[in-house]
Amino acid sequence: MIFESLEFFLTPTTPLARKYGFLYSSISLKHRYERCKKMWIPHLKNCQDLFTDAVASLPQKKSVVILGSAHLHEIPMHLLLENFEQITLVDVVHPLKHHWLAKRNHRVKLITQDLTEALQHLEKLNSLDELHALGQELAGKDLFHFEADLIVSANLLSQLALLPIDAIEKKLKRELTVDEKDQICTDFAQTHLKNLEGCKGKKLIYADREVIYKDPQGEVIYRGHYPVNFAGYKELKKWNWVLAPLGEASKKYSVEMNIEAYSK
């Protein structure tokens, strides 16, 4: 608890990221990894194998960009440093260890960026229609552009809409239905793919496309899935990830993710 508190106060971040819980979530993810890493090994290996295969196909290895870099659990820093001259990490919050590394190593660059540009609008949202309108507005904008030999969107697609969903649920004082959540996730994910398409370089995407909650008896009690059009991308692999075994997130359920990977 003391170490988590120190991380919370020492980690550089923006006021919005701190206000909306991104910093807290980042620190919580780190400690969940430490508790669950044995169960995460198959998932991590799949991500690292896909990354290694993508690197092997590149004509040159000067630069890589990781969108949604977080703690780099799926693609460890040593793999990035071994394969690329310039490493750019993009996220709303960067862990303290990455800030320290970037200060010591000129090859590592940190970009603090909300890839959805939704954060600044959340307090103004008062209805589900307004959230959909914001999604449509953002879909028409160029939100980001990167150029690199390899650009990785790392378990990011389903995360993009979580905060807007949480914000609107608080305003409405009710939980959105599965269909309502899936539509919002789809809209934000599709906008992300549109902007990724405008980036220059080979793209590698791995993303949780379905979340499954199971009760202590192993019966499914919740399933959320968002359809996304990956036209033009090559499907690489699918697998299941036990994100939170029973007792980790709750004594009432476990959380699993179905992951899909694509390249272009």
C-alpha cells in the first residue's frame, strides 16, 4: 500500500488523467499483473510471438510506436531495445519506470496523449445521445498520426470507450445495457482503426474483442462483444486470456477476454 501511494504521487501525469482515474488504473494494472502473471503467461507469449514475427518481416528496424503502451507487459522493453533504434510509447499515463528510462536513454520517447480526444468533453455529456454525437464528431477528425517501421495497437481497442461509458452512466444514474455498451465500443474502436489506417508503417493489432464474466460454477453471467470491421487486415490468431481469476476482481465472478490479432 505504501509503494502504491508513492507511485500515485510521484508518477507524472495530466490533471485529467488523474481526475478520471487513469493513474489509479495504471498502478492497479501493474499490481494485478504481479498477482496474476502465471495465468497470463499464455496471453503474453502469444503477444510476444506475434510481435517477433512482425519484426522479422520488416525491411528495416529503425523505429517502433506502441499505442496504449501502459507497462509493456505484452511487449517487454528489452524486446523493443533489442530490435529498434527509436522507441515511441504513447499512452494517457506512463509508469514511473518508463519516465526514468526515457531520461536515461535517448532511444526511448514518451508521448502523453489521449488517443480518443474524448477526455476533455466528458463533463459536458448529459445523455446517451450526446455521447453518440461526440463519437460521430470524433470519427470525422484526424486524432493522431504516426510514422514508424512498426506501429502496434496494444490491447487498446476495447479500452477506448470505457471512460466515456463510465461518465455517461454516472450522469444517467444507471448501467448501460450490453447492446448500448457494445455500440459505443464499436464506434470508438472504428474511429481508432480509421486513424491507424492513416499512419505510415506496418500495423500490428491485438485486442480483446469479447469480455466474459463467469460465476464460481463457471457459468457465463455476462458477455460483451463489439463488432469491428477489419477489412484489409490479415487475421493472425485468436486466443483466450484469463484476465482476472475468481477472487481477483470479485469473489462472485472471474473475467476472461477473447483476443484477436491482425496485421497490415
